[in-house]
Amino acid sequence: MQRHTAGLGCLCFGLLGRSFLSEPGVVLCCRKDLFSGLVKNIEIFRRWLRAWMRKNRVQLALTLRMTVAAVVGLGLAQALALPLPLWTVLTALIVTQMSIGRSLKTSIDYFVGTVGGTIYGAALALLIPHHTEWALLVVLVLAVAPVALVAALKRNLNAVPVSSIIVVLMPALAHAGPLDSAIYRVLEVGLGVVVGLVVAFLVLPAGGHRLARQEAARTLDLLAQALGRVLAGSLAAADIEALGQIYERIGQSLTEFTTSAAEGERERSARLSVEPDTQPLRRTLLRLRHDVVTVGRVARGEPMPEPVQGRLAPRLAAIGRVGSDYLRACGMALAARRSPPSAAELEQAFVAALTEITALRREGLTRELTDEAVGRFFTLAFALEEMRRNFRDLGHDVEVTALAPEAD
């Protein structure tokens, strides 16, 4: 009886479900909701993917260049019937760097190191017989130790020991003479260098100055975050820890900027770029970082007695707010290669703060402060003056750097 009842219930449920889904309006509504949800998810994914690609476009371009260099290097090495196309492919990958300037330096260093190590290793292999295992060990020691010292003293010649070892050991593995191994080694590496340089110039080329501008924009954004935090008022323990992390990222970004700027100068020396020197912008960024740290240390210290603290706090907060906006706008101007933003509102904020400091001194309120508070007060005044001057230099440097003709 229970079995028949359960079967009848399942049959009724199936008939009701079938009749419900057979209604045209219900099916159409379900399909419409499903389609709209799918379209919404696709649109969200498309926006995320576009933002991610825009953020990582330099890395994606490097990925494409390395892939093309490897494929072209292998194809040419096989077409020329080189014995070990592996070295051509590896050399093409090593030479393909983030910027043209870095590719130039890497190719020169790697090729010079390869030729030097190959000549040294071939000379040892030809002059010292090494038909036994002990003789091979002695030759290997002689092939490694002197050139390893050279590579330790000259970091750009780290390919010398590798080439020396390959020329000494490869004849035993490939059953070829030392001279043939040396010649093929130079040919394979030379072909890889040529492929890497050609790809660096033709496939989405990235100049050092362009990368330096992008890194400078990142530095300015980090400085904006730090300035807004230190002048906004008192900070909690978590905010102080986050501020320390921002300072660390600023240092890393400045290091990357310096490296990219040096690569840009190398391109300009090779007449591959006509952009201006980025050293003035680097000096301005370093000074601004020092200003932010100094002002932040004073502002985040023990509050000054009233009414000094009450009159200074809103002025400093205005500088932090307007200065952060100005730094971000300068960063976007650098990245987009357009004119720097207007500094009128920022200048007004500095004038208001410095005028307030002058009024506090004129009213004699600084006489009631302790020696430590007086020192912090005048340090703050001096730091604000320096920051104001460096902000003016920043506007000039951004204009010179962003609006220069690009010939990467």
C-alpha cells in the first residue's frame, strides 16, 4: 500500500512539473533570466580581463616577445643545421628583456662573456690532453676557477664560466673536437643574440624612458597614499603598519625607476631615443619622499598644545588632501603623456598653512611651547617650505618628461 502511494505521488509530481514547465511564459521567463545572467557575467569577466591586461601590458608584451624569440631562434637554428639549437633558443630568451636598453646591455655582456669563455675553454682543451678522468678533472678546475673569479669581480661577465665549461665538456658528450665545439658555440649564441635584439626592436618594443615614466607614475601614486595618511590626523596601529609598507613600496618603486631610467639613457646614447634626461625627475621624487617622511614624522608625533594644534591641524589636512590629488594627477599625466595639472589649489593650501605658522609666531604662541615642541614646530615650517618648492619642481619635471617627443 505504501509502495503504491509513493508511486502515485511521484507520478503526480512529475505531471505537475511537466505541466508547469510546458507553460510558454514560464519557459520564456526562465530563459530570459538565464540569458541576462550569462550576459552580465560575461560583461563582468570582460571588464576584469581588460583591466588586468591594461595593468600588466608590459609583462604581456615581454611574454609575447620571449615566445616569438624562442620560436624564431629554433627555426633559424634548424634551418642553418646548427648542432645544438638549444643554445640559440636560450640566448634569445636571455637577450629578450623588459626594455630595448636592457636588451642591448644584456646582449653585449652575454656575447662578450661567451666569446671570452669559449676562447679560454678551447685553448685549455687544445693545449692540455685530458683523455683520462683525472686529467679531465684537472682541466675542468682550470676551466672554472680563473674565469669564476673574473665573473665574481665583473658581474656582467657571468657567462664566461658557463661557456668555458661547455667548450671543455661538450666534445666528450657530442663526440666533436674542441675547436668545432667552440666555433658552433659562438655561432649559436651569436644567432640567439641577433634574434633577441631583432625581436626586442620589432615586437611591441618598450623603451627605457617609457618604463621609467610608468614607474614614476606608480611612485607618485604611492607618495599620494602616504601623504594623505600622515596629514589626515592621528593613526591607529594598523594604519602605522600600512604606512610602513607604503614607504617600503616607494623605495622599491624608486629603485625600478632608476633602473629603467638608466636603460633609457643607454638607448639615448645609442641614438635610439631622443627623450630628455630623467635624472631631474628622479631627484624631485627622492626629495618629495624625504619631505613626506619628515612632515609625517612631525605631524604624527605628540600633539602640540592648544591653540597651536587646533589651528595647524586643518591646514595640514588640507595639504594632505590637495597634495594627494595633485600627486595622483601628475602620475596620470606622466603615464598618458599630457600636461601636468594645475597647482593653484595646492599653492593656496601651502600659503594658508605657512600664513598660519607665521601668525602663530607673530602672536607669540610659540613662546609657551616646550623646547621639543618648538623644534618640531620649526621643523614643520621648514619641511612645508621645502615640500612646496619640490611640488613646483615636480610640475616642471612632469611637463618636460611627459611632453617630450617619443622615439622608442
